[in-house]
Amino acid sequence: MKKICSIGIILLFLFPSIMFGQLDGSGIAPNFTLTDINSTTHTLYDYLDNGKVVVLDFFATWCGPCNNNANAVETVWNTHGTGGDNTIMMFLMESSNSSNLSDLQTFIANHGVTCPTFNLVETTGVPTLYAITYFPTYYIVYPDRSYKQVSGDPATIASIMNAAIAENTGLSTTTFDAKILEFDQPSGTYCSDSIRPIVTLQNYGTEVLTSCQIKSKIDGNLIKTFSWTGSLAQYEIEEVELEDIVDLTEGTHTFTFEVINPNSETDVDVSNNSKDSQFTIINNGITLTISIRTDDYPSETSWEILFNNEVFTSGGGFKNANTTYIQEVCIYADSCYTFAIKDSYGDGNTNKPISISINGYVLGTITTFSSGTSKTLDFCATIPAPTITFNPTNGAIEVAPDENVLITFDMPVRLINNDPITDPTSLITFKKDNLDGDDVLFSASINESKTSISVIPDTYLDPLQKYFVSVGALVENEYDLIVDETSSSFTTSEYPHAIATITPTGGALEVAIDVNITISFNMPVRLLNDNPITDPSSFITLRLNNQTGDEINFISSINSNKDLITIDPESNLLPNQTYYIAVTSDIENKYDIPCDAANSTFTTVTSTGINNEIAIHSLNIYPNPASEKITMDFNLKENSNIRIEIYNESGQLVQLMNKENLNSGNNSINLDVSKLNSGLYFMNLISEKESVTQKIQIIK
């Protein structure tokens, strides 16, 4: 990307009331009035009306190329300006916002500048009017308000300017002369069989143009004649929108604009009375939207679309820097193309985003174009219809009878009348066996993003039953593509049984005496009368030795999910004692299937002989809570072997350590607990004659 060289201001400017085409070669050069550094006021059109060519030099005093070209540009002024053949006027316009009058005077002195010079032009808006994005920028403006941009280096700029100046044809002297300056449309491709011609009319005669006729021809045949009235002084322009032309046939056509009878007089110069354009009508075509973000040099950017390796259509003419342009063209549906973005300077589009889409569906993007003259993107003009995914999937077996059906779309959907889906029930078919089976009653809802429908049966599905669910062809995506009717079949499993697991497990040994007993279920349970369980003690038995032993008093509770019962004996269990715990079949799952009775027999630790004084004063465990390591400090009355046991809340032995031949007196043992999960544990320190239990907390 070229480096911008910036510039200054003036005192007065004006914008004419007529519409100008932007400076992409279209329309006419806009008028302005500025005051130079010598306090002389200059109006562009005043010089043009006197038959002079005006050279506009937008520059900055600090711009290297501006300084390099300055001497050559001055020779053009010396040759054709007031000191030469007096055929031109030249405006040297400092247009940056960072130069002052002193900088400009130094520039003038260094390069011997003698043409009218202007400072602080940036503040007048003229650089914006002329779409100046870099320095130097040179325009050659002719008496008829047409213009061209030129460029060159110190060796070529003078000859290039002189050649452009020589193209001047002078002021028109014809009395009545209406001119077709340019047209906006038709051009390119159209997906409809109608077009609306838009043409720019210019008065090239010396008399004010108040009326004329504009003919519209297609392939040489006169289609319509439009009578225009208005008021245009010489060289003024007006964009004229003509009547629609309809019922056009498919294919490529030539459109001709022709203007006749200016002010009901004979047009003196018929050479400028007509212009042709080609356009293509595509029946059943599809509109492609092209989004292009320009960089600092919009005029360098253009694009084209190739079809069968030939240019199908193209565009460009971008006028504003760092602006997103949306352009639409008609292309053949279900065909493949190559899109090419181009940069005439060869430095890319500085990675400005470019995308092509159909009805909002993006077919492709170009995000990296930082160098070179072009970059391409292959695409096909197709939009996929939404696809549907069922859960359970088609053919699934062993599906839980309480499972809902989820229907997922890979894009948002709506009703085919474009209304949003609020109640999808009418869109869904849900039956036993197949499409001809019995109806399944259900409700349905759709999520906020309109991408998934939940189908909820009113009751649990039957066990070992095949089901059929389908979505009718009643929904579409935002591109009006209808979803094909799609179905899925699946088979349910048997009703599952609630299974109780008791901890400590049957046959467990060395269970801590302060253990809490738990009964967990593989699913939520309830009472046989369908009421929720609040006090589980009515169907739980805790006894000594076996099912006929003495009852043990306990407190029991059930969690909020109704799948875990905790049994807390009113006092610690006896050491070296067998216990019997049982749950009856007086509870059931949500399918009304009673839970099988279960029981467990376990035995507590062998001894708890350490007295309270030793337990409280001689055993010190730290840190507590802990996460990685625990240190145990304790005092032995005599030499002994030591056993350390750690139990979880369910009474399961989760860690064991043996230490032999420890001396009497103070001892310290480090224990790695890094593999234990967060929770409450019970640590037993057992010597040959006694033991002590203490709670520890593990935090991760």
C-alpha cells in the first residue's frame, strides 16, 4: 500500500447544487472556490468557462514524491500557464493537516513555485470532495467539466500532464446539444425479466437545456421514449431514472440510450447522443451479494467473476476509502464460479474482509490479501437445506423408556410461511411401530435459537417397544429452502430396576466404629404409594450379628435426588463386632417397579483400646485439613509396631501403612494423602496393644 503524503486548507469553498459522480472517472468534476496564500479568490468553473484546462495538484510539503515531482510540475505551469501559452490554470493545494504556512513557503522557495498556491486545504473539504487518499494526486479538469487523474515520476510527470492537457477540445459552441454522458444501468446481470434504465444527461450546448427525449432501445428495437424536462446550463448534468422495461427474454442484450430534440430543436452534434451497454437476463437465477471493504486506495480495487474460465461479470468503481460496499449480481443457480478480487497497484487490499453470499448464506470469504494484484475464491451457487439429527438415532435400541426425543437442525428453521415456530407439536408425528401405528401423546417445544425441538411423551414409553417419529416438510431455513420430511425409529429397553448398594459392603472387615452407613441407588426411588421418601427408617433394619440380632438405634436421611440414604448410629459401633444392615422392598422407582431387598453384614475394627488421654494429648495430626501430606506426631509408651488405617465416610479402607520397630517416646510419621479425593476421613493409629481414631479433612 502506498504511503499517504498529507496536506492543508483554504478560506472558502462551495459545493454546487447539482449531483456529481464521484471521482472514479464518472460524472463531472465538482466546483469549488478557494483563496490562495496571496488572498486571491479562485473558482474552478470560472476558469473552465473561459476555456482553460485546470491542473489540480493535491500535495503535502513533507511528502517525498511531492517534492521530487515539484520542479517538473512547475515546468508544465511555465509552458502552459500565464507565463506560457496561457491555456491552463494550475492550483497547488497543500492538503495535509500537519503543515503550516512556513512549511509551504519553504516548499515554494525550494522549487520555485509561481502558480496559485493554497494552504490548509484539508479544512475546506475539497480533498474529501475529490476523494484524496494519498499524495501527490493530480487531476486534469477540462472546460466541459470532464476530468482525468494522472500520475508519474520526476522523469515522466511533465510529459504525461502535457499530453493530457493537449486532449482539450475547448468550449462547445453548439447551440442545442444534449449529450448522453454515462449510464448507471442496465449493466451486468439481472435475475428478473425487468430493468430500470438510469442515465446521466448533460447539456453540451450553449443554450439552457429545458427539454429533450430519451429513447430506450434493446437490440436495436425502440422500446420506450421518455420526455425529459428541466433546466440545465451548459455542461450541467442530471441523473435521469426512466420507466421500467418488463418481459425481457433470457440471454444477453444490448441496451442503447439515445437523446434527441433538445428544446424541440435539431441536435447539432449527434456524435454524443447515444451510448450502449450490455446486460444479461437470467431466468430462475439467484442473486449473489458481494461485500468488499476498501482500503486507503479504493479506486485500485475491482473484482470479476469467472464462469467456464471466462469473465461472467465484473465490478469496481469504488470511491470511498475504508468503506464496506455491497454489490449484487445475478448468477446461474447450482453452478460453480471463481471470484477474483484485484488491486491495480499490486499491493493487495491490506487484508480488508471480502465475502460472497446468497440470501445471507456465506459461500466464501477472503480475509488475507496483503500483496499482489489478485486473489481468487472458488465457489458454487448452492445453499444447503437444513439437515436433521434425531436423538435417539435411527435404529437405536435399548433406549430408556423415560428418554425424550431431541430433533436438532444444523441451522435455524421457521415455518414455510416465514412465521417463527412457537409450538412445534403440529410438525411432529410420533407413533408406535411405524407411520401407521398408534399415536403417542406428547408435548413439544423449540429452543430460542430455533435449532432444536424437544419431544416429551406424556407418559413413559412402553418397554421393548419400537417407536416412529418424523418431522414433516413444513419448515424451512431463512433462505426459503424447505426441510425434507425426515424420520427415525428406535426401540426402548425393559423398565430398569432400582438396585441398592450398601456400604460397608457385605463381608467388610475392620470397619471404623464411627462409620456412617450408606445405601445408594442407581436411580431415584420413592414409596410404593408414589409419595416421596422423607424418613427412610421405616424400611431399614440395623442389628447386631444378623437379621435376628438386637436392633441398633439410628437416624437416617435421604438426599434431595432421592438416590442416597445415610444411616447414622446414635453411638459409635462396638469394636470387633458384626453388624447386619438391610433395606426392604417397600420402595420403588418411577416405573412402579419395586426395589429388590438388599442386606449387608460387616465387622468393625478389632480394638479401640487407647484411652482418651492418649487419644487427645498424644496424637497430633497436621495440617488438618490437608491436601498433599499429613504429619502424625504421637508418643508410644513402649517399643511397638504401628498400623495406620484411613477410612472414607462409607467405611471403606482407602489407605494403609505399616511401621515396624518404632521406639517408645515421641515419634513422627509423614503420610502421603495426595491420591485421596476431597472429603471427610477417619484415621486409625493402631499399636500392638491399643488404638486411637481421629477425623481428618482432605481438601483439593
